[in-house]
Amino acid sequence: MKTVTLDIRTPREVSAEFVRVWKSRKADPNARISFATPELLWKVLTAKRWELIKAMAGQGPMTLREAARRADRDVKAVHGDVHALLAAGILRKDADGKIEFPFDAVHVDFKLKAA
């Protein structure tokens, strides 16, 4: 099962991880998409976008219209969500212009600490 981890990390932490992987010359098998704050993660991943990701997970490339059908939503509304998820690096476009969530599962990892 191909899983992506969504986490909260500072840009410095992301850069340090990149350097570590680069120096080891080994690809990191764990796909990660990092956000600077929990608020940013929840701003990007709204409830409707979570539903869209769930509908697309493990289904391969599809048209925008197909994604809207699977999510049981209006194409225009899905259009905006798809572009937000593409900009965040969560969805990808293939060579034919179809959109894809290239993972079967999502793991969200962050810690809430006392202020």
C-alpha cells in the first residue's frame, strides 16, 4: 500500500531532511507533504477536499469530471478544489492532463502542544 504522510514541519526541518536524504544518495521511500503550521494544513485540506481525496485514493488518473462524479459533487466546485490540491502538491497531473492522487492511504502526523 502506497501511503503519504502529511505533517507539520518548519521549512528548516524540511531542508535538513532534504540534505540528509541527498547526502545518503538513497531515495526516501516515505512520501511526505509538509505544512508549516496546523492552521495551514487545515486551510488547504478542507472537509470537501478530504472527501475528494478519499474518492480519488488508489483510483489512478482521472478527468476532473470523473473526480467530481466519484465525489458526488458539482464539476465547478471540484475544479477549485483540484487546483488548490495541485498547488499544494497533493494531487498530480499526468502527461495526458488527468489528475491523480497517487496514494492508497493518507497518514496525518502532528502533535498539539501546550502554548
